[in-house]
Amino acid sequence: MYWNFTDILRTSRDAPLSRNDGVLLAEIGFGNGEFLERMASARRGALVVGIEVSQWCVCKAARRALAAGLSNIRLLHGDARALLRHAFEPASITEAYMNFPCPWPKRRHAERRVARPGFAWLMGGCLEDGGTFTLATDVDWYAEQTREVFESDPLFETEPVRKNPERAYHTKYERKWIEMGRDTYLVTVRKRKGAAAMEQLNDNTDEMIEYEVTGAPDARSAVGSLAGETLEGAGYRVVFREVFFAEDGAALVTTIAVDEGFEQHFYLRIVPTSVGLRGKVDSVGHPYRTPGVRASLRHVMKKLGARF
């Protein structure tokens, strides 16, 4: 069977998601997509958005949604820490869920936990006034730490951690743990009404991602030694991997940018014009225009003589 994921999968080509006067529900880390499917089926009038870092899980969830005939599901592939900032309009999410994430118990992995002030800040920007974030976990200390982090943030009001709560629908592993007699915990926090939302931090239009240099040198001589260079700035790191040249003088630079843990692989394209050279972020892969992506292009264009 042929699966057409065009209407389900979202990329940086698409405008940021918004409520459009409706209800927007989000699940962060949806795994096999079962919870996402049940939520979308029970609330047909809502837009249900799933965020998942595993490409295989995204494909499975997309097939599941199509097989069930659910047209109100949208899927995002990538790190939620970046996608919550770049793929949603501010104050757009009505309810956000995270079901049984890894608690990252080792100290060196602590920055990956939900129980961090930075994550509370992200949710504060994405949730609408009165919107809720719900965390389900089987780790008692993780639940309590998460509640404490949100409780210390003036944007939120919190509820006590609920042990073995009744829920409308469960995940596959949640049902298994309940059958084993294993305890589960639920954290629910609500964004206070009137709290300010963060500004949208990413602009995915073509503005500021294409530059032209007049009287520029030959691209081969200017960026031929770029492979292997690194670039670091506030919150990002860039690695230039390889540089390829065409007979017409065009160049293609394979690049990796990591913005606060969000890794993207993309191309920078340098093409000759009638007056010089034009540099841009190639549309292949549709990378989000994060600070690292923008900085990588500026770095290359400086080598070609551009001034900023």
C-alpha cells in the first residue's frame, strides 16, 4: 500500500502551527503513536500534534493515523526543545502531554530532563492562557522534581502529584505496568491567565538566509579549505563537513549545526551570478533557520567578501 504523508508530516516549509480559533493538543515523544491516535479519535474537532525524535516512530504513527482515517493529526520529526520554539505560534497549545519519558537519572544527563527551568520556560511560551502540561511517569522522584520546577515558575500553578491516576487512555507500556502492579504518577500544571508568552524565536521565511556579493572571488579559492572548520557562538556549534564544486563555479557545502542540542544536517549553496556570487541555505531538507544555520551562511559569505 502506498502511504502519502504529505498532509500529516510538517517541516520548516510550513507556517508555524496555531489554534485557528480551535483546540491544539500536543504529545511530546509519542512513541508508537497509540496515545496520539486515541486522543485524535476522541477529540475530532481538535488539531492533535505529535513530536518525536525517532524517524521510525514518526513513520509508524503516520501510517496509523492514515489507516484510522484521522485527518486531525500532524507530526513533527525532531527534538522537542527546538520544535516547541520554532514550529508553533506563541501561546497556541491548549494541552500538552508527555508520557513516560526517560528520567535521565545520571547527573551528566540532567540537562535532558523535563524537570529543568528551561523546559518550563518553553512550555510557558507555547501554552495558551489556562493551558495545561501533563507528565505521566513511573518514577516518583522525577514526578516530584517536575512539579517543583513548574511550581517555582510564576507562570504556572501546579496540582499535587497524583499516584496511580485514572486516565481516559493509556500508553502500551502504561497498561503493562499497571497489570504488573507498578505505580504510576501524574503531574499536571496550568499556565496562569494573563501570563506573557515568549516571542516566536524563529523565522522560516527566506529573509536573511540569502546573500549576494558583487565582485566576489572564485568560490573554489575562497571556500575550498572550509571542510573541517568549526564555528561556535551563543548556544550553537557548526561543523563544515565537505565542499563540492561544479564546472560552472557553483559550490555545495555540507554542514551540521547544533543549536542547544538540536542537530540539523543541511547544505549551503554558492552559485555564480552576473555580478558575483550568491549564497543561500539550500531548500533540500528544509532546515529550521536557527541561529546556528544563519551563522553558518554568514561565515561562508564573509569568506566571499560580504560585510555584516
